[in-house]
Amino acid sequence: MAFNYKLLIIIPIALQIFAVSVIMNHYLVSGEFFERAIDLKGGTAITVTSGPVDINSIKSSLSAKFGTVNIREFRGISGTGIIVEFDTETDSDGVIQELKSLGIDTRGSSIESVNPALGEAFWIQGQIGIILAFIMMGVIVFILFRTFVPSLAVILSATSDILVTLSMMLIFNIEVSLAAIAALLMLIGYSVDTDIMLTSRLLKTRGSGIPKKIKSAFKTGITMTLTSVVAITAILLSSISPVLAQIASILLMGLLADLVFTWCQNSVILRWYCERRHIGDE
Amino acid sequence: MIKYWRILILAVTVFGAILAIGYGPPRDGVEIVYVSSGSSAAGILSQGMIINSVNAQAVKNIKDWDAVMQDIGNNITVVANGEEYEIEINETLGIDVIEVQRLNLDFGLDLRGGTRITLTPTENATKDMIDEVVATLRTRANIYGLQEIRFFSVRGVDGRYYVQIEAAGVGRDIVDNLLTKQGMFEAKVLKPVNLINGSGTLELGKNIHDIESVGNKTIELDGELIKINDTFTVDDTEFQLMNVTSGQVVMLATVYDGSDIEMVKTDPQSSGIFPRGGVFQFYFVVLVSEEGAQRFADVTTGIPSFVDLNSGERYLDSRILLYLDGQTVSDLQIGANLGGVVYTTPQIQGARSTMEEAIQEKLELQSILRSGALPTTLETSSIQVISPTLGSDFIQSAFLAGLAAAAMVVIISFVKYRRIKVALPLVIMGLSEVIIILGIAATNDTAIWGIVLFINFMIVVTAWWKKAEVDIFAWIGAFLIPLVGMASWTIDLPVIAGMLAAIGMGIDHQIIIADETLSGDSDEEKKSYTMKEKVRRAFFIIFGASATTIAAMIPLMSIGIGLIRGFAITTIIGVLVGILITRPAYARIVELTAKE
């Protein structure tokens, strides 16, 4: 076989360089690494299941009265609507009155208003949550395999996965919210699943040929990821809840990134490790 | 039969969960969660009533309700709790309703609509203080008659405590007038002292203190100089100097505060509302402590009285002022017969322009006085209002999404394994996990889970007696899951996200089981493993991955307000249900298929 498997690692490395530069670029432009949603930075969001509307005209009449406003559209199986966001705590009843006067059906509206100090507290909590989850995950992985390189490879794969997903969120304009943090935590679990399966197939089974073992692990892994991807796509397409749609799209990006990191990064590191240690030679 | 004991345990647990979710009489209608004060429905309909029909049209759910409300006339007939009510409508009816809970599931605010409020103490509060705040607010809400309202104390990582309130329907007025009021109560009596040639005596019960006006609105009392608006203490009573004229000194004495109130009367003899001169006057009697009453007696000693020419009644030349959080709520004359008397049952009065406002004001005051003051002031730092329509749509579309996702998984796994006996159980297990998790969260299900616990125990004991392989996890699973099942919690968005996480992981792990045990058939090396070894290896991976997930979620259980916590707890319980009940059963099914 002329193809050197080690070259595969170029793809994950390129992806990570790309991810880091996207995040750094965002930091240089805006002074923040991530875009935070209302619940993590404070402000007011009003969700209206309005049906199709002309966003620009609503935006101009709202900003004339209430200051800087951001309007996003969302779609679902039972209707479309808009999310009206303000960076400050705004008179939400007044906004709803204004929307009503523009002829928008505001009966199914929901309001979220968060004080900036509370948002900041949630944000710190979320960050601590993710860091703690990573530490605990790492400890268990080390206990499971009790070898340095394979354990580190699993943790590295999960870390890269989260990093790339965060950069994708910046590209696709998905803000970091509490729901997004939940999705990122779910991603740690999904990412570790395939990695643990791969590592135990390679290190804990008898039999010949690392490449063959990787191939069979890949078959299992791709089925796992594929079922997750189709199930999540179904949720993404059919859900009206903007929150669930957000969780689903983050998981989708993360699972696709995980394919790269499990099969182009982790498997390469493990194969190289097995060859160096002569594991799997008969 | 005992060969299938793992599958039997799964079946019993799922059946128990279904009972836990659905057991009970059929329920229809919409429930009133909020009646706006001053609206057409106020005083006729009340919170907690279940409406079954409007204008002889049946109302089974929120859609019926919305349809009926589209064009109601000026007079409507509402059947609520089996009784008929005629209501005359001006502008709107003024009530909020939600769908009646048809299942024993407690859906959270994000799913059925409502208000979530976070209150932040204005000073750095300790845990004890916040617990006291929560207890006080609970008492207030209870006395006020608010149902379906929940209070939590939550702690941020910054160490600050917050109070979170969740209610199916609460208006902004209730938050401002009832919940964020600190409730500092004070009763003060005006104490006039007449001066002759610039000097007089302050009479407090039997004690007498000399007062001298030294000019420039300043007096000398017991050798001390006191300026206007200064506060000072005489004989354990706090005073404030209000005014000094050539003939009179007026002081304001604090006679009692919130801690002196021993009881707030609500019975019809000592509390009520009556119309008087175009306004509605409310009153209620409070019972104050002996010390407070003694202070009142001391302060009112020696105050001259006069005859009111309008009523012919005799009053003291003084007034009693009642304050709540520094604002005057009552300003009353004192009957002459009360001067110098130890009087433990003063009356609180007020007037409002409408009957409804008077009722509400009286109820708010009674609630606040009975619950006592909060140890700190609170400010509203976040409000979330979710419309019930968004909620009911959500449950419906979540159900559809779940079905679509399940169908996709069946198709993919059938394409891969070409055996319906492997693909179908994969999804059935996922569905079982949903049912079991929902059943665990269901309310009032202790008896059902007790029976499940007993049956599971019998199954495991029989299996063990018959020398089937019963490992420690089977014992744990048979006991732990029904025990956890007795708990109940609210199903909201984070909980649904947690269920998705657990089920998705469950499907992944079942694929690992199927691949480890089935696909090895063609590989030469895998033939060297027995079925038992294959299953054991699959379970090493599954336990490893599950342990990682649980470990990652454990720290999240103790931090976070609401969202992250509910997510973490549900994920952990879902993963436990998976590794202890559904995955062993799935492994058994795949083993049986492999043998064929």
C-alpha cells in the first residue's frame, strides 16, 4: 500500500488551524471569543410565531422607538416566526404593542428578559461546567485504559471536536446560550463513545492486523454516527422550538467534526502507537 | 420463561412506567391559572377552576378555548368545576388558562406556558437568609391564594444566591406588589407636647421627661440637644422629632414593627370591606404583642382629646400611622378611650376606589403582614414569559420529531443488519427508555413503583435460584430504577434535551452490542471468542462510555440554575436506565438472534 496513513492527520490539523483562526479573528474583530445569547449576556428577547413577515420594515419601525434591535427568523413544521432581540432590558409590553400595531399576530408570544449581571453569572457557570465535565471525562478515560497515549488521544479528539464546533457556530451565526452549552456537553459524550469503542477494539482484542481492526471499528462507528445524524436531522427539520433546533444543529456539526477527529486523528495516533509498541503483531 | 428474565424485567419496568404516566380518570378542559384583578371574571372565577364549556360549547383543550374566545358576546355562560357562572364582559374576560394535565406528568413552563422570574437580593445574602426569603414568599403566596407557584433558592458560581419563581400564570402586578416587597411594617404614633414659655414635659406612661425649646427648631431633652428630623430613644421607644413651634413640639414614636404582629385576623368579624362615601373601605384587625401594646399605652398617655364635630366621636389629638417599606398604608385617628390603654388589637384600614382594588390591597397587606418581612430587599433580574400556545405546539412537534427520528433509525439499522429482529428491537429499546424516564418523572407513582420493585425482585431472585447468571448490575438495576421511579420532577426543555442525549447514546451502545456479537461471524479472529466473551467486551465499551458521560454530568448537578442541572440529572438517570435495564435486555435479544 503506497498510501502513508500518517498523512491523514493533515486533515484534522488543518481543520483545527482553521477553527482557531476563525475564533481568533472573531476575538480581534469584536473583543470576544464567542457570541453569547441573551441568557448569557443579558437583554430582552421576544419570540413571536408570526408567520412570514417583512423583517426589514419591522426592524426599522422598532429601532426608531426602542433603539438597536436584532431580528432573526425561525421556521418549523407548524409555523414560522421571528425573534426580536435587544441588548438591554427593554419594555417588552411596549414592543409587543408595537408589533401588534404593525399587524403581527402576537398571541403566541414569549418574552425573555435577563439582567446583565445574572447573564454574566450564567456564563461563568457554563464555562466552569464545561471545564469540569472535561476533567471528569479525562479522569474516567485514564482509569479505563490506564495508558497515557491512547487516553490522551481520546481527550484530544473530544477537545478538538468542541473547538471546531464552536468555530462552526461562529460561522453559522449560532450564539452560545445555555441550550448550546447543553448541546456541547452532549457532544462530549457522543465524541467519547466512538473513541472508546475504537480504542478498546485496538487495544483489548486479540487477533491480527491493526488496519483490519480499524476497518471493522470504522464500520461500527459510522453506523453509530449515521443513526445519530439522521435522528438529529429529523428533529432539526420537524421541530418548531428554536431551542431544540439550535441543540440539533450544534450536535449535527459536532458529529460531522467527530468523524474527522475519530477516524483521521485518533485512529492515526492509535495505529502509530500500536506499531511503535508492537501491539497487535502476531 | 426464566431464560428471558432480563427481558421480563424490562417489560415489567416499562409496564410500570406506562401505568405511572397514564393511570387516573380521563381529564378534559382548561384550568384557570390567573385572574386579572379588576377584570370581568374577577370575583366570579378563581384560580384552579377547570372550565369545561363556554356558552354551551364544550371546551376540551386550549384550541377549543381559543376558538370559543374568538367571538364571545357581552354575556357568557361558563361551566367551571361543574357549576354555571354568568359573566358580563367589559372589554376582556381577563383570565389566563392552560390545558388540564391529562397525564401524571408535570410539564414545565417552557412546555405549557407561564412565567419564570429570578429575583436577586440587593445585598450579599447568606444561605440562611435566602431560605428565609423563600419560606416567607411561600407563605405570602399561600395566604394570597396563588396556586401553581414554585419558589427555589439557587446559587450561582459567583457565590451569590438568587430566588427563582416559576408560576403557570402570574401578572407583573403580583411580582411588584406581593413578591418583591420587603414587607417592613411599622406603626408610629404622633406625640404632641405642649410648651408653656418654651418648656414642657414628655409623658411616657409613668415616666416624665423635661423638654425645653432652645430655638432654631431644636429642643433639649434630658440634657441632650435634638434637631428637627433627628431620631432618638427614650425609655426604649424610638422617636423622631417632626416639628417645633412656639407652643408645641410634635414627635413621632414607633410603637410596633413587624415582629410585634402575632396574628393577622381574616375572619369576617374582624376583617371586611364596606362602601363608604364613593370609595370602598377595607379593614382588618391584627393582634400585637404585649410589649408593643404597652409601648402604645405609654406613648398615648397624657395626649389630650377633642370632639370631632362631624361624627360627634371623641378622638385623641394624635394619629397612628402604619408604614410598609417606608410608605404610609394607613393614617388613622385614635379613639379617646384608647389613650394610655394597653391595646393589643389595633385595626388596619384603607380605602380604594373600586371593590376589586380594595379586596386585592387588603389581601396583599394581610399576606405580607402574616408572612413577615423579608430579611433583605429583592429586585427582579430576569423575567421569562412563555405563551401556552408555544408550549402545546412544542409537545406535538416533539412527538412528531421523535417518531420521524425512530423511523430513520429503523431504516438505517435494517439496511446495515438486514435483520428486522435486530433493527426493530433497537428502536423499541429507545422507546422503552423514553417511557421509563417519563415514568420515573411522573407524579404520585410511589405505589406503582413499589409493586414494580417487588416483581423485579421476585424475578431476579427466581433467576438467581435457578442458577441463571445474575450479576451485581442486575440486582442494582432491579432495585435502583423502581426506587428512583418514586421521585417526581418537572419535564421541561432541558429534561427533554437530557432524554435525547441518553437515548441517542443508548442507540449507539446497542449498535456496539449488535456489532460485537453479530458481525464477527465472518472475521476469522472473532471466531476465537465465545458469545459470552463478545457480550462482555461490548459491555466494557458501554460501561466505559456511560461512566464517562455520568462523570461529566455529576459536577453539573451541583451548579447551575435550572437548565444545566435538569439536563445533567435526566442524562444520568437515562444512562442508568440504559446500562441497568434496557441494554442487558437488548444483548439477550441479540444473543438469541445470533443463535438462530
